[in-house]
Amino acid sequence: MSSNVIIGHILISVGAAFDFFGCLGLLRLPDVYSRLQAATKCVTMGTMMILFGTAVMTASPWIAMKAIICAIFIAMTSPTAADALARGSYLNGVRLWDKSVVNAFKERAEEIKYESGEEK
């Protein structure tokens, strides 16, 4: 086996492990915000590693380029989508887990509600 194939298999295996633990976090974590954290961090990194492993292993430069473009797209859109989901959830009243320690968005959420015309 060539070194490209070995490196590709390692990247794909690490990516699959990240995806597995991200999916496990989606099942096991207590609230929406923790689940979004697992989905954003683990699944994004895992999917990008799988795509980079595919790019390294393939013999076609076109397939490698498409895989890298997809990884860049995922890196830009996944955190943005998770932020929008978390913000929308918070503004619509989805509560944090009872044992949450920090609520860093509380003051900003009050400003947003006040700017949108709601009364304090």
C-alpha cells in the first residue's frame, strides 16, 4: 500500500470516530445547546476529516478538489447554522439544562427582545 492510502485510511478512521462521538453526544447530552455543541464540533470535524481522507486517497484531482471544496463549505456553514439554531432556540424560550453554570447570552437576548419591539 502506498503512503497516500495509509494516510487516507487514518484520516477516514479518525473522522469516523469523531462522527461517532458526535452522534453519541446528540443522544446522551441533556439539552439542545449541549447537543448543538456536539453536532457542531465533532460531526463537522469528523466529516471534514473523512473528506480530506478521500481527497488524499483518490487518484483523480477532480474528486480531490470536490472533496476539499465540500470540506470548506461544511467548515463555513455548520457553525453558522448551529449558532442560528441556538440563538433562535434561546429567543423562543427553550430553557437551558437545570445544572448549567453560565448563561452568557442572557443580557444580549434582552437587548434583542427590546430592539424587536417587545416590552421589558
